[in-house]
Amino acid sequence: MDKFFKNFVLIIFLMASSSCAQNCSDYRFSNNNIYKACNSLPALNSFLHWNYHQSSHTVDLAYRQTGVTASDWVAWSINPGGGAMIGAQCLVAFRNSSGLLRAYTSPISSYGTRLEEGPLSFTVPRIAAEFTNNQMIIYATIELPRENTRFTHVWQHGAASGDTPLMHSTDGEHVHGVLNVVSWGIMMPIGAMAARYLKVFKVANPAWFYLHVMWQSSAYIMGMVGWGLGLKLGHDSPGVQRKVHRNIGFTLFVLATLQVFALFLRPKIDHKYRFYWNMYHHSIGYTVIVLSIVNIFEGLDKLDPEKKWKRAYAGVLIFLGAIAVLLEAYTWYVVLKGRRQSASDKHPQEANPVNGA
């Protein structure tokens, strides 16, 4: 299940005292449980209450989330390895098809998880759930790994169907992926191909230039929207640490923006600096295309755990690459033919004199 959790990485200092308690400490549980520490979590109207027992290295906790319906599931987990989703050890609760609350544990080993029940990497002696007034509460006692004192924790909710939790909405991620694949990953290369392979044909001059600008400008505008949506997704999921994808994305946007501004500084074709401008323009342009392809595959690894999108995009690249190879060969044929014709025109073969009788 791609990006199963709306992740927020927060280091829980389980050694904290009651001074860590915030305004969520005013809540009163129906079973009269009292927790010395609590956190108002920054997303999904969620709260975490706990008591830490140092002697046994166990935690009694209550995770509660408001604003859920009877057909929703909720999950809270910790990741002893420090990651976000993969390796998360989950506590899950939802109402099954019989109308009974079900609370169980589920380890996450892949992005394609369906929150199947299974043992965690640590012991959970007790787990239960409560649903009242559109609020789901998971009660549990967990025995923490003794080698750890700090843990990443993540939480999420989604709809359940019968006895199966369904994947939470990823509409924003899909739109982000489609926009960036189409713009950076397809339109940008096509724009570059238009400039490289059409300008050798006299009949395509100056149409190739306007096609190049049209494809590249459209790709930049669409890519800018996709980039902005990526920033929004990152802001909404502050615990997702996709540093490589994010850093490449920032680099792409900066380089592409420099390309746009460079158009306004383009020297005339016979200017002495035009050669250097062309070198700059080509190097930045091809760098953007290469980084775009790398970053698209980086993003699809997270968005598409079954690799269907990744294989489809690889097929598109192979198709564009095959066209580029054919056009490259034909372009060189046209160029070399033109050079031979030009050389022939400059040095015409002299006719042999004919001696008269």
C-alpha cells in the first residue's frame, strides 16, 4: 500500500516526566485510565497518551483519533529502525462486518501492505479498542526493545470494507506523479528532440524553434504545478523523509527556471557570445532531462509498489529512445550529404578539353 501512512516523524522521549503533558491531559477516559504524559499530534485530530515503566521497559498507551466514522480504520505504530513506513510495527483497530471492534497488531514489511494481522518485533501483552462519538481509541501495553530509548512513530486512518482495511486516499500523490511524469519526463525530452532533429531540415525552419519553445514552456508550466503540489504533499506529511527525491526536485526546478530566464538573454545568432550561450543552454537542458528521468523513477518507487507505472514509463522512454536513435542516424545522413554537396559545389569537376581536328 503505497505511502500507507501519512507520516509524521516525532522522536518520543519515553523517559519524559509528567512535565511533557500538554492540553490533551484534560481528557478523561471512560475506563478511568490515567496517563502521566500525552501529546497532541499535529495531524489527523490525533492524540497519544502514555505511561512509561522504566523497570520493565514497557509502555501503557492510548492512541485516540477523533472525527472518524464507524466504517473507518485507525492505526498507530512505532518503527524501531527509525524509518517511516517500512519496518513500522502497527496497532490497528476497526469495526468488522459483524459490527464488532477488532484490535490487532500488524508489521509492515512492504509498501503493498493490507495491514494483515501478524506478530510484531516486540511483545504486545494487551491490545483493545473503543469507539464512541466518532472517536476511535486503541489501548495497548507494549514491551519496548531495550536497546532503544527513542522511536519514530506514525499514524493514519482510512476506510474499511467488511473485514479488510482499504488503502487511504492517495489522489494528491497520483496527480503529483502524473503531472511530473508527463511534463518533466515526456514533454521535456520531446521538446529537446524537436530542437535537435528538426532544425537540420530547411522546410522545418523556423517551425522547429517554435515547437521547441512550445513543448519546453508547456512542460515547465505543468512541471511547476507538479513541483508545487509536491511541496504541499511534503508539508502535509512532515515525517516523510524522501531527501533524494526532494533534493533532485529542487535542483530540477532551479535549473529549469534558469533555462527560462536564459531565453531572455539569448544573443543573436551571429553574436560572439552565442557559442557560449549554446553550450550553457544545451548542458543545462540535458542535465534537466537526465535528472528528471532519475527523479521520476525515484518517485515511482514510492508511489507505485507494484511497479506498473514504472514499467509503463520505461516503455515510453524506450519508445522515445528508439525514435531518437533513428532520427540521429537520419540527421547525420542529411548533414553529411549536405557537406558533400557543398564541397562539390565549391570544387566543380573540370571538363576535359577536346582537341579539334
